[in-house]
Amino acid sequence: MREKFGWATGDFAQNLIYNCVSTYLLFFYTNVFGLSPAFAATMFLVVRMIDAINDPIIGTIVDKHTTRWGKYRGWLVITSIPFAIMAILCFYTPSFGSVGKMAYAYVTYIGMSLVYTTVNIPYGSMNAAMTRNDHELISMNSIRMFLAQLGGLVVSFGIPIFVKLFSGGYYSGVNARTGWFLTMSMYGIVGALILLFCFSQTKEHIHMTASQQAEVKVSDLFHQLVINVPLRVLAIFFIIIFGLMSVVNSIGAYYMTYNAGDAGLMQWYNLIGTLPVFVVIPLTPWLNKKMGPQKLMQMALLVAVIGSVLMFMIPAKNIALTFLGRAIQTAGIFLAGTFEWGLVPQTITYGEWKTGKRENGIINAVIGFFFKAGMAMGGVVPGYALAAFGFVANQNQTANSLLGIKLTATLIPAVFCVIAMIVFSFYKLNNEKIEKMNDEIIARKATKK
């Protein structure tokens, strides 16, 4: 349990830092830093293209090399502080002209994303290096997701409070610049320290042999995508679910500020969107055991659709019912988002069963690219939607602009959920199949000896 909890704190730490980026960076860029929504959305898209090149390289490096502290955990020591520094710089506003600001935004956001890859891929690979037991992996993932969402809660509820505290009551506009920088500095430092704690509490029990390490190459990523059908399905599912979560998180600040007409409710809107997680996460192992992956995931997504449609039908100024719809929407989204992480080790086992190589880093690089692409949608989709409906920051919005914000907060997420339901119907692994594969893998290794 000490190792499980210690490993899970790593996602709490990452969420303290990266959730700030995925939830608030678009709002910061448009309402504080001074960029247009379309420019910010395009930048998010460009950075994901860079990740398409960077992620497989990092995944290969991680699988081919072992640090002095272990294959995966050592990376937390090496990259935790640079990750925090780059995230902090993303929320700093330099005294540059418009072109200089655009260049600064690109450099810092690209730098942050590249360093995040060197934290997230090794971290995500660690659980499959700690145990083969599928039930233990689901248990580990539940603890991880509980702490991850606790980190998300500290971000979504706390950021507006601290920004206003540090900037004399301002949340938007040039007067809020100091508040955003100091708040992100605080979150970044704490996050880096917890990543170091995660390193100190974990151990790797399953190791790749020297010959297996030597065989790893970048092309294995594409080979895995070709032969590993569950990985392909899960990768597509990740981009949809993380896109869904990022869209509903990043549009919330706009929805409360302009549609509900009360920016002061923002932290409560975020709190209501996070609290259901602490109910659904403890139930995930039990629901998986009773229902299996397919029924559990489809039920979760259907709940999210119901909540999204309910929010669309309710006027935003009806706060009580809006919060109810928000709670239902996010309960379904986070149940799906929690459970999907527990399936990643299954695809690693499937890949080992097919190829003889347990490529944790390679497979997590695939997942990492797709979930970051999904998170980019949190800026791309709302950014282009706001631009298309005529949004202009820091002024009263037109009816058309308010409609664009509402659609992005409600019906667009519902569409994401329906697509995700269709995609996940092609995921065919279950607990029994994984147990049989593990038995076969162990028997093969015993025969070789």
C-alpha cells in the first residue's frame, strides 16, 4: 500500500501543474496575456504536431536506457524541476510587443510540453513495472485517479481564489498578471516536490533484460500500433475522452463569467464538476468486477450525455439546476476517464503476449501522444468556437457569442461522448483474457530458462 500510494502521488503532482495549463491557459492567454482565441487555438494544435515527433523518441529512450535510480522512476528526479519551471514561465507576461508575446508563448508552451513528456511517459510506465497482477493494477489505478482528481480539485477550486488573492481581487485583465504568475509559481514548486516524494516511495519489480532493451527502437511504436488492436482502440478513445475533459474544463471560466454572469461562481462550478469523482472512483474496481469494461464504460458515457443535454436545456443563470447538470455530466466523464487508465497495462500485456517484448515506455508514448492531443482540444475546440461565434475578451458578449460558449459547454461534449461510445465498442479485452495471457507469458519464460 505504501508503494501504491507513493506511486499515485505522482499523478497528484502532475495534475497540480498540468491541470493548470489544460484548464486555465486558454483563458489566461485571451483574457490576461492578450492573445486572440484563434491564435491560441492554432498554437495548441502546432504543439501537438511537435509532440507527434517527440513522444515516440522519448518513449524509445526510456525503454532503451536505465538511469542510476531505475528504468522509469529516475526520470522523476531528472525532470520534475524543469517541468515546474517551464509551466511557471507559461503564466508569466513579459513586457514585449504583440509579436514578442506570440513568440514567447510559443517557446514556453513548446518547452513545457516537451519536458512534460519526459515526466509523464516514465511515470505512466511505472505501474506495469511494479506488478503484472491485473486486480492490483486496477487497485493502483483507483488510488492514482483519486489523488489525480484531488489534484484537479485543488487546481480548479483553488486557482481562482489564489489569483484574486495575489492580484488584489482581479482575475482577468492586465491587473491579474502578477496573481497568475505567483499562483502558478506556488503550484509548480509544490508539484515538483511531490514528484520527488513519488520517486522516493516506489520500486520497480519487473525488469527488461539487456537484450530486450537493445532490441527497442522507434519503429516499435508503429509496430505496436499495427499488431496491438486494443492499443489502437484505447489510443483513439484517449484522445476523445481527454478532449472531452479538457473542453468542459477550459470553457467553464467563460461559461460562468459570461453566460451565468458571475465570475465569482467559477470556483464553485469547478468544485461541483470535481466532487462526483470522489464518489465514482472508489466504486470503479467493484463496478469493473460486476459489469466488465464494456458495460461500465458505456454506462459512464451515457450518464455524461444525460448531464450535458440537461445543461443545454437549463438557462445558465439557473445556478442550482446548472450545477446539477454539471455534476451529472462530470460524474460520467470522470468515471470513463478514471477507468481508461486501468486498461493501459492490459494493452502492454497484450503487446508482450504478441511480440515477447514488454514495452512500457513505447506504449505509454502512444497513449501520451493521444491524451495530450486530446488535452489540446481543450484549447483548439473552444478557441476556434469562440472565434467563430464572435467572442471578444473583457466586454459584454453578443447573443451569438453566448450561444457559442453554451454549445461548447454542453452539446459538443455530448457529441464527444457518443463518438467515444462507438469507439470503445471495439475494445475486446477483459480481465479473464489478460490472466490467460499473463500465464502464457510466464510459461514461455520458464520454458526458455
